[in-house]
Amino acid sequence: MVSGSPLQLTTDLPTREGYIFAGWTRDTWAGALVPGMVLNSRPVTAGMGNTPMLIKALWLPEGTQTVSVTFNQNYDGAPADSSFKVPAGQKLVGNSVYYAGDNTTYINAVDAAERAGYTFVEWNTAADGSGKTFDPVNDTFSASTTYYAIWQVNQYSVTVNQNYEGAPASTSALVDFGTKLSDVNALSVNPTRHGYSFAGWYSDAACRIVADLNETVSGEMTLYAKWQINTYNVTFDYNCSDLENTVVGYEFNSTPVAPETPVRYGYLFDGWYTDEACTGFAIDLSTQQISADTVYYAKWIANSSTVTFDYNFEGGATHEYVVENGEVPPAIAQPNRAGYTFAGWYLDEACTTAADFNEALYGNVTYYAKWVSDSQSAAETSGGCSSVVASDVAIVAASLAAVAGVVVVTRRKKNR
């Protein structure tokens, strides 16, 4: 065999007339070897030459009263039990059949083989560790005995790194070997980050290798969070029924860009606001950073006025005109009412304040007709109007059609 390569002892036990085979030993090792055991052959070093490893069979005279000492490694999938024959009433340590040298170290074959993820604690006569601990120096054997390996599960540090600048400090926890990652408390609840969505755990900070949470812990581990930046809807609400809103998606902390300046007939656009009533001041979108779904509302200023002429009697007509702001009221034909004489236009229904048709309009206005009954004296009035202003009567237009650019709406006044 090649120097330094492993050697597995045969499980075929040798026989010798007049003797009982009790195990294997080797020239440089104070202890017994178990059939099937794997050894590392001694490597050749300078000055040694090709000195072979000498493995010897251990024999007891036939007729020697022996007992079996068995070592059970005590876990699922463990190697087969190791058993030795020991002269009844004797110790393992000090028995020259098993030992050479100082006789102070118990046989290596009873050192439990390594178990991944566990540390060997002791040999015990009970599988749960509640029995007698094996004392290789002082124990004698008058009956066959089985010892069970007692193991302490190893714990490993599992570190959770939230993996972004300014994140909370990484946290670590000691976790038993063989624990599923999905059962680690720090990984059972997804972390949160403002403006981002958690996108899973990864085995590297660059988030190239997805961590398998069904994997079991077998050593020190660090897991890194991956994040996906959120996108939020920004709605530009035109704040009127005749324009369709604009909705744009923006990533977290990005700056919104206003759509083209909207156009609405009869109004001037006056900026974007954060409330539907458009109170306070218009916002500067270049200073905004999006961190949630957001709505901006358009503010409008009317650039025209509605002028209403109310005939001011039951069943009388009402005419509406739209004029540009800054213009004077339109001239209309004098209204008629059977049995009454038209006495001018007023700003109130009771006809107490006369209208001034030379004054430019900058807002909606309603004019009310005043009437004087033909059957009464000129001082008597109908509908609460008590006086006549002669200058009002002079306001008469040639026709409604002659008013250029004026929108007219005519309707009957409801009976009061």
C-alpha cells in the first residue's frame, strides 16, 4: 500500500489452535484494534526508510474465562459496535495483552469515532447517560458489559446581516448542529426596510447564491438579506371631470417630473398641490422625494366669468353668458313681462342695488330684473322692488346673436 494511505482491517477473524482471538494491536500503538477499523498507515520520514507498520493479532489461551466489553457509538447510522474479549476480573488498563508502554491510556479502539456535529463526552452503561461512566483505569469486568457513547451536540454561530448601508448591526445566535435554517428564530421573520421589499436570504453579500432554508446548520454561517427597491404610483389629478388623470410609477426616493402643463377651457393652470382643495402654496416637484403612493392635485383659476340674467318672476326666463375676465357685461335685449314695465337690472333679488354695466367682470355675477306694475303708480313695485332707476332702462342690446364670443344658456325660472 502507499505510505500514508488508509488501511481497513479485515473483518475475517483469524483462528489459532489453543487460543482465542482477542483483537488486533500494532507495534507503536498501545491499544487494541477492532476488525473493520480504518487506520492511517505510518508515513515514511527521513531516516526511517521503508519501515512497515506492524499489526499483530491478540491471543488469549484457550480456556481463559473472558467477558465481552462492547462499545456502542449510540446514534443512527453509527459504525458497528466494537467488542473486546477481556479476561474475567481484569482491567483493560494494565493488561499486557492490550497494553504496552506506560499502561496509563485506555485502548484507542474505545475512543468514539468522530461524529459530525457532536463532541464525545464519555462512555456510559446507559444509552441516555444515566448509568455508570466508564473508568478505563479502574474498572474490572466480571460480566459482559456494553458502554454507550454520550454525545454533546455542537453549536455554531448563525449570523444574520441585513446587508445595506445604515442597517442595524448584524445579529448572531448559537444554533445546534442539524437545525434547519428555517427554524432559526432570526430567519423565521422577514426583516423590513423603508422603501424596499425583502427578497430573500443569500449566502453571499452580493446576493448571487440563494440560501436554502431547508439546509441544516453544520458550521459557522452568515446569511445576507437581499432587497428590492419599491415602486410607488404618483397620480397627477387634474381635479376636474373633463381631463383624465396621469399615473406614473417612481422608485423609492426618486424625484417626480410633472407632466406637460394641462389645458382646460375657461381656466388657467395654477400649479400642483398636495390637497384636493389646493390650499397653501403650490409645491416644487423638484424638491419632492417619493416614499409612498402620492397624489398631486391641479389648481385652476377661471379665466372667464358667467353672467346670469334672471327675469325675477315666476315662470320668467334665465339667460347665462360666459365672457372673458376683464370684459364688461354683455348687452341683451330688454325683457318683457305682461302687465309690467321693465325697470332695470339689479345685483340682488330684492332689487336694492343697481348693476353697473360699465364695470369689468372678474367673477360670476347674477343680475335680477326689476318690474313696475302697469296698473299701479310708478312708485309701486312688484316682487319687493320699491324704486325705479331710469338709467337701467337704457341698457338694451340689438340682439343676443350680436354678442360675439358669448355663450348663452337660456332656461325658465321655476315657480316659487
